Amino acid sequence: MPRLTLLATGLLLTACTGLLPPASQEPTHLYQLELRAPLTDIPSIPAEKRHGVVMVEQPQVAAGYDTTAMAYRFTPWEIHYYAQSRWVAAPARMLREALTRALSQAGPFRSALDQPSGMAVDYRLRTKLLRLEQDFSGAPPSRERLVAHVKLVDLQRGALLASRVLSFSVPAPSEDAHGGVVAANMAIKQLAAEVVELSRKALATHSKKRS
């Protein structure tokens, strides 16, 4: 009889547990990394002075950053990820879109592409994302650090026109994931502006050498 009582009690508890709502979980916050505002601080180039088509290649990504998880660190050697905050897409994809938009707006090229379109491509922009993280290792405020290696290649001549590591450190307005996102978007705008300037100078220098 005691065994039957225990069995009945166990079945009753199991049934009741199945009726209970699942434990509440904090929702995941999704953030974008993009170039929203135009690069108004860079003078535009007249259409008649632009030439060539550039393909913005899918960026390579250093280990630890090829994920939608948002990275942060307290020490130089240990990386962490926010549990409830993520990028809406892989940083490489969002970086490619931002650079393509910047070069379309203010670059020296007639057209900037991020996907094959049937057009003949004259140049390729190759990027490697080396670092994208919120750094808490120093005194407050934390800083969003964005580091990328950028190369511009002339395909027709097989020439490397420019190669540079660009590094940015932007203070976060708050010591949380949202603050890091705000700073990261400021950093991506600074990177886009630098890539535009780098492309302009590289093409201008290369044109002088040819003439």
C-alpha cells in the first residue's frame, strides 16, 4: 500500500509540474552595426572624376570575433561574451555592408559592389577584422576597440595600392552592452571614413605614377 501511495504522489507531482509555466528568461537583445548617417565631413567627388569598380570582399575575421556574440574583456588575455546581447548578424557581414555604403557615397570609384553583378571589377578591397570588443581593462569609461587590416588591390595591374592596419578606440556612454554598441557604431563610421580617404589617396598616387 505505501508503494502505491508513493507512485500516485509521484504521478500527481509530475502532472502538476507539466502544468506550470516555464521559468521566465530574460529576452536576448539584438543590435546592429551599420553606417546610418552619411559621411558629411568628407567632400563628395563629382561623378565625372570617379573611375573603376571596386568589389568589397567578405572580410576575414580573427579568432574569437567570428560570431554574433558581443565580446568584452577585463584583461588582455581573456575574452568574454554578453549572455543576453548579440549582434543581429555576423560582424563581418555588417562591416562589409558599411564599407560598401561608404565607398558608394564618397569613394573615388564609379561603383562599389558587395556582390557579383556581372560588371567588370577593377579593384578589390580586402579587410580582416582583428578586434571588435568592449574593453573594461582600463579606468572608466570602457572603450569599444575596433581594429581592421585593409588592403586595396588593382586587379588589372596586379598591384597592391594600399595596406594599413586601422585602429579605433571610442569611449562607451554606459558600462553595459548598449553602451558598447553605441561606441561600436561610432567606431564603424570612423573606420568607413578612413577607408574612403585611404582609397582616394591610393588612387591619386597610383594615377600620378602612371602619368
